[in-house]
Amino acid sequence: MNHRVGIWIDHNKAVIVTTSADLVTARTLESEVGPHARYSGGAGYPTADGPHEGGGETGYEGRYDEHLHKYYDEVISQLGEPEAVLIFGPGEAKLQLKARLSRFKALSERIVGIETTDRLTDSQIVAKVKEYYGIDR
């Protein structure tokens, strides 16, 4: 358990920085979610024959959300049992990850911060986590 984690996350990738007494490591997980485009199909809208079935926007949103949940679960599976978790990033993904973490009481209780940041390089992400946890090396 003796490690602390910082996660920079958006819908495209997550950079997970793990710190312990003698080591700082970073790994990147790429998302397979893809862009969240507006649905443009006509399914689901009524016609003279009645409403179209077959998914439509509701089906598209459901599939998108399912991909996000798998992505967040993959991120969570990389955390182990940290002492502390810092989550940061530019958009809503950090809040969605926090909500997903609420399924794991032990992890959700270890969240020490949620911060909004710009897009950062991997080295900037590592530096931010080291600064947050007071690591000088």
C-alpha cells in the first residue's frame, strides 16, 4: 500500500504516476473511446410508419458510456492499493473517474484532490504529482 498516485485523465488517455519512497513511475493508457460526436442518424424519430427503432441516439450514447466505463475500470485496475489518489485533467473525465471510483469504497476514501488543469506533457504531469506529494527527486 505504501504508494501515492496521481492520475491525469481525459477521454483520450490517462497518465498514471505512482510514487513510493524510492521510485516514481509513469504509465500511459490510451482510450479506445474515440471522440464524442453528436449523433446524426434519424433513427428514433417518428415517421408516418411510427418511430424508428434500432438504437438511434440513445443506443449511441449507451455504447459511448459503456466504452468510458471500461476505460475507467482499466485505469482503476492499474492503481493497486494506494495511500492517496490525486485526479486532475482538463475536462469532465476526472469527475467521471471519481464517480466510477465511488464503487470502490477503499479507493474513493483515498482521493486527496480533484483539480482542473490544462493539457500537460507527460513530464509536466510527473512534475505536478511530485510537487503535490512533496517529492524532491
